[in-house]
Amino acid sequence: MLNLLTPIQETRAYQSIFAEGKAEGEAEGEAKGEAKGKASTLKRLSTRRFGPVPAWAERRIDAATVAQLDGWLDGIFDAANLEDLIGPESG
């Protein structure tokens, strides 16, 4: 009697799990890329509007969510200074 084993990579379960993981990884990569692009845009616009962006503000911008970055981008023309836009420097 022949004992034929199917390589795990060829099983439906493996392929399903692999496809799901791949899709999640791609979505995460896209979200990180979107946040990075918005952060870069916000820093560029902030520099043009308020002058050089201090290191503490760059760190805050780089750590922000896409939703927060969107809010800051929407408010850049209404803020009197960078602190009004993203908040004061914290300790």
C-alpha cells in the first residue's frame, strides 16, 4: 500500500491561512505607508506655515494615527502656531 502524503503547503487549510495572513500583512503595510505619507505632508506644511518643526513635534507626528493626522492636516490653516495644532510639548 502506498502512503502518499500531501505537502502541507498544498493543503487547503494552509493555503487559506497563508492567504489570510498575506492579506492582513498587506493591509497593515498600506496603513503604515498612508500614515508615513500623511506625517511627511504634515511636517512639510507645518514647516512652511510655522517654521522649523521641533524634534518633539516630529516625534508626536510620527507616532500619530491616520485619523489624528487627518485632523491636524484639516486644521493647519486655522491654527495660530504649531502648539495650537498638535498640542504643547509634554515633559
